[in-house]
Amino acid sequence: METVQTAFGLSLGQHKKQQLLQYFINLHRWNKSINLTGIRDDRTLVYKHLGDSLVLGQYLKKEQKSLLDIGTGPGVPGLVIKIVRPDLYVVLAEAVRKKCSFLRYISSILRPSDLFIEEKRIGPESPPLNIPEGGFDVITSQATGSLKWLFQIARPFLSKAGEIIALKGPSVKVEMEEAKLLAEKEGFFIGIEENKVPILEHERAVVIFKRQVSGTK
């Protein structure tokens, strides 16, 4: 953890680094007996999950104050982002009970404010219970479903200026055309940026949906 000094443009103080350390220690312990992630090597587990969160998190803006993470799994990227950005109002949505059990356990240790864990599959008939007034400023997802599916699920819960940010592998380009057609029909712009996970150098694509400004394409 000492190799990570900054995240999302913010300096990581000792308290945040200690919380990240607690998170990954407990994730590794739980993962030995409960399959929370397919990664067994503790070094790779830290670098991949922290790295994925750093890649996605750098696109968050300071003025964005609420976040919904759909299909958060063991808290990636939502919980990691919450540790680094404790000012955020964060809802972690996960349908798998054992993963929610871990999230509740680690939350009881870290004791963050404005963090809500919802054991559910988000959808039109199952909206977030803790949605802030006006909707979420950011909705994130790391490799959960197709881009078209994510857009359809997330859009109703966005604030007026809200953005959907998805972290995907390099093969995401095959999903882009279908997602772009749907997004543009609903008045959204879709952009993609290529990145690499720090240290591991795994290729990642960050896809961002945001509403088009009147008069632009």
C-alpha cells in the first residue's frame, strides 16, 4: 500500500491508507473460504482491485457528491472510492448475499458515514432504496453486463447532470455501436478512453455516458 501515494488527484493520508489496508486484509481473509473474487494471490488482488478503482475513480469530479455502484461485488470500485472520497454519498448494490455479508462486515470496521449496502438487483421494478433527492451524480459499474443494459438500468436514477461511468476490458468496442444508438436516442453522448491498470498494466476502457448539451452532438 505504501506504493500508492495519490488517488483521484487526492493525496492519500495515513488514515485512508490504513483503511485501504484493512479492506484488502479482510477481503483476502474472507476470500480464502468464501468466493468473493476469483483472484487468490494477495498481491494481484490488491493491485487489480485497487488499480481498477483508481482507473475509474480518476473520472469523478469534485462537485459530484453521490454515487451508485451497480453490481459492486466485494466493493469494487464503489467502496474503494468511498474510502478515498469520504465526502461522497455512496450506495453499493449487489445481488449476491455472501458479497453483501462481506460489505456489511467491512463497513462495521471502517464505519464510513453515508454508505448504504443494498442486497438487490437494481432495475425498473427494484430501484435503489437510498436514492438521493434528484438522483445520483454518478453511477458506476465494473464489468457488469453490457453497456446497453447498464444504460437502460442506470439512466432513470441519474441526476439532471449525472453521468454513467463503466469500466470494461478492451473488447468493449463490440458493444459500443448498440449502446451509442440507444444513448443518442435518449439524448446522451457516449465516450470511451483507453487506460492501463497501474503496476499490472492490464488494459481497461472507461466508457462515460452523459447528457448532450443543447446544440451539440
